[in-house]
Amino acid sequence: MEWDWNFVWQIMPTMLQGVKITIIATLLGSALAAVIGLVIALLRRSPNRIVSRSVGFAAEFIRGTPLLVQLYFIFYVLPDIGILLSPLVAGVIGLGLHYGTYTAEVYRAGIDNVPRGQWEAAKACNLGPTQTWTHIIMPQAIPPMIPALANYFIAMFKETPLLSAITVLELMNQAKSIANSNYRYIEPITLVGAFFLVISLCSVFLLRWLERRYGRIES
Amino acid sequence: MSAPIIEIDGITKSFGSFKVLDGLSMKVMPGEKLALIGPSGSGKTTILRILMTLERIDGGHIHVEGEQLYHVTRGDDLVPADERHLAKMRQKIGMVFQLFNLFPHKSVIDNVTLAPMLTKGVARAAAEKRAMELLDMVGMADKAKSMPSQLSGGQKQRVAIARALALSPKIMLFDEVTSALDPELVEEVLNVMRRLAEETDMTMLLVTHEMGFAHDFADRVLFFDRGRIVEEGKPDDIFRHPKQERTQTFLRKIIAAGHRV
Ligand SMILES: Nc1ncnc2c1ncn2[C@@H]1O[C@H](COP(=O)(O)OP(=O)(O)O)[C@@H](O)[C@H]1O
Ligand SMILES: [Mg+2]
């Protein structure tokens, strides 16, 4: 089979449509994972044993099962109990939830990394718990976490083709449907690889920059 | 004679099975400058941390300005204090730590203004004006815009003192505030504390291995060993004429280790 540039230009708009959805899913999924990770990390520190244990168990469970299964569950099983979600929303929730259990570990490490003396100084300054978290602990915990978080977001980006399983029209899904209706695989699938490569390379450069920018802050 | 500002009554504190404090009682008068000395591990830091509510006590009672620190009365019962009560009591007390514990992500002046702005609702302009006065007093006004990482240990500790003073506590706790400093930086911090002792009527509790400084600074010296007060008295009596053998041994050792008395 010959490489056909005309075909490439012909399918490009549809492919770019797919790229757009892939990027949107990644960005929304990352934002959700960042929030869910924080919530899990905070709940796991709860003095209430029941809360911390059950959140810990749920997080282990989600991390221990494949993302694909979770996506199927959210999109195909939840409607049975009356929760109907659009493919993209279901996909973003799946990505955010799954990767949230990973980013929770990053938050945990980042929070544990803040010296105990900072908590004590905050208390000696009579700051309340919320003030301590928002003004003292998180501003110190987050910068060193940023490279690790970005790493997970790049990993998430590379897993977005799984969303095609729940009919999200992301890049891979667009390529497959082009291929199936034209009986040509070489151009669409190669383009998928090329797009992923280019975006991944850009992200890696961004990551390197983040690592330089946010080395640890010294005390 | 006025009432004690701190009254510690039979407190106990264990870490696991290790009993650090076993029925300790002591009183501190308002404005008194107290030096706590004794071998390492004798519980001096633990006492300060308990007063700062960084550790809970297992038993006994503490009164600060006549009010229970760790208990509140509910009806006829004395129950463990809630966070609100502790926050109220903490306003009376400030602490300076051995390792400074400045907030590394905040500039010098922000370290000093943060707590007054957040906990007392002081406006930024007023908080900064007061912070500059305090920084001036500790000789750090010219570094107001610096980050803590740009300061020497002695400078960090002087900022930490200003930060604690910004909340105008009645009681200040100093836990070996010069132990982590290079020898040539010790004096600048001690000078600040001398000024504080002379110019304010704050009650000050000082844990230190600087016996010379303790001698000049303190109205009263308590010698601790294994969680108990072995001997207490005027600095001259403790340092020149210690009665207890354990005090004598401790002072001999510390002089041999190169500390002035
Ligand atoms: N958080 C803690 N956990 C376990 N043991 C502790 C803790 N804090 C202090 N200790 C122990 O309590 C004893 C008294 O400590 P401390 O009050 O720091 O003594 P000092 O300040 O007189 O050197 C020491 O033996 C120390 O090891
Ligand atoms: Mg100590």
C-alpha cells in the first residue's frame, strides 16, 4: 500500500477534530485528577479512622483495577442506576478518578515533605487549621510536586485512546472510523502516532522546564 | 504579691512507655525571666511544647493567667479543652524554636505580618508598620524584603523572634534558640534577648545551654533532671553555690565542654 498525501490532507480536518477532543479530555482529566488527588490526600489524613480507612481502601481499589474497566462501568453500567453521562464527561470522570488516586500519592509525599516544624510554627503563630493548610503547608508542598504531577498528566494523555472504547470521538476513534470507512489504515494510524509523538515531545520539554523552575524551595 | 501567670500542677507526660514528666509542678510570676537548664533529655523542651500546646498532657493541670489551659468547665465538670479554647489560650503565648521554623516561602516581613493579619484581622499597612518596628528592634529592618534562605542562622533567629513578638504574647518561650547557630552568630541573638528582657515586662521561659547568658538573664534558674526540678534558685546560688550533687556534676560537665558560666 502506497502512502497517499492527498488522502492525508483530506482526512486532516477530522483528525484535528480528534486531536482537539484528546487534548480537552487530557486537560479536564488532569484538572479533575488534581482536585480529586488533593481531596483523597486530605481525607486520608482525617483523624476519623472510618473516613481515612474507607477513602484509603477506595483509592487502592480504583488504582488496582484497569482504567478501561472503570470507563465501561461509568459509561455502560451507571445508566442502569439512572446516571446517564455523555461519552466525554464519562471519560473525563474516569481519567480524573483513576489518575486522582495516583496524584493523591504525590500530594501525600509533598505534604509529608513539609517539615514538622512548619506545622508547629503555624500553631505557635496561632493560625487555624485552614489557614495553616492554605498559607503554610500547601504553598510549600505543591511546587516540588509539580514535575511528578505533570508526569502523570503526560501518562494520562497517552492513555486517552482508551476513551474510544466508550465512543468518545478522540484522535484514535476518529482514525479508526476513517480507516474503517476508507479501508486505509496506514495514513490515519501513522498520523495518530505522529500527533501523539509531537504532543508528548512538547510535554516533555515543558516538564523539563517545570523541573528546573520548581526545584525544591530551601528553608 | 500578685498571682502566678503560669501554674503547673502535677503534670505527667509519657511518650509510649517512657515517662518524660512525672508529676511536675512549678509556678512562674508575671514578668519573671526563668532559665530552665539541665542535661539533654530531661524534659525541658517538652515543658515548653506543652505550654505552647504542641503536646498534650496526660495528667495534671496548667493554669495560664488563672485560666485552665487544657480544660474547660462544662456545667460542674472539667472536660478536655476544645480547639477554640486552645486557640484563645495560645494568644497569650509565643515560642521561638531551636531551628527557627521561618516560613521559607514568605519574605522576612511577610513572616512577621502573616499571623497578625490572619489571626487578628490587622490591616496590611498597620501590620507592616509594626513589623518594621519589630524588625528594627532585632536589627533586621534592612532585610525586610529578603527571603529566609538568604539569611544566616543568626538573622533567621532574630526574624523568628520578631515574628513571635508580632502577636504581642504575654509569655515567650525560647527553646535553645542559639544551639543551632555557628558560635560567632550566637551573640547577636543573645543581644536581642537581653534587650527584650530589659525593655519589656513579658514573662520569659528560656531553655538554654548558655550558662553565662542564663546567669545574666534570669531572675530564677530551674535545674531539671529526668523530668523533675532538682534545684532552683537565684542564678548566683545555682551557678556559684549549687547544693545538689547532680547540679554540681552537670555544671562541671558543661564547663568542661567549653561553656562559660
Ligand atoms: N515526640 C516524641 N516522641 C518520643 N519521645 C520523645 C518525643 N519528644 C521527646 N521525647 C523524649 O522525651 C525526653 C525528653 O525530651 P526533651 O523534652 O526534648 O528533653 P530536653 O529538651 O531536656 O533535652 C527525651 O528522652 C526524648 O527522647
Ligand atoms: Mg531540648
